[in-house]
Amino acid sequence: MSFSENLLRTNNPTQPSEYFEYIKILVDDLVRVTPDFKAYVFGSVANKTSTEDSDLDILFLFPNTADIKEIRRKFFSTKTKLHFETDLVFQTEAQFENPESLFDQTVSEAMVEVYPNWKF
């Protein structure tokens, strides 16, 4: 199966290694908007418990000075269309580090960095 055929398939990836190309595509799409961020995979893909019903969860973490609204607008207007569910979270470092953030409390222990230092 060619790379382009793989992107258009209707079956969701099931193994964490099968998500590699999709993660890279999304990160590359965002790098074209701004290279100043960190990206982390979390959820079942990071925990290596994904199934065919799993989505791909990625946290994009930006400096506090970033205009998240503008970055999201540019990213979603040009991002590659994938044929499975994704949960893409855009936050500044301050939002993520907020002690009242339930997201930080539930996700930070099970995150795998994928940009700029690939550890997946």
C-alpha cells in the first residue's frame, strides 16, 4: 500500500507505531504555521493501548506570548485531512501549568514528546 493510499484508508490505525506518519503530518502542518511549540501525544496511543476505535490525542504547547486563536485558524485552514478522529489541544504553557487545570493533572504523566524532540 502506498503512502497516499495509507492516508486515505478507512480503517483506523490500531498500533502506536501505525500513528507515526499521521503524527508527523500534523506536526509538519503546524510547523508551517509556527515552529515555536512543543507537541505531545497522550491518551491511548501514548499508553500503547489504542484500538481501532481510538482517536489520536495531541497537545500542542506554545509560549505564553503565542496567539493561540490565530495559530489555530491558520492551522485548521491548511492542515492535511486525516480519515480518523483526532483530538488536538492547543494551549499556552501558562494554561497547561495552571494548578486548576484538570487537563494537566490527568495528562501530564502519560505524555510522549513528538516535537521538537521525537521520543515516540
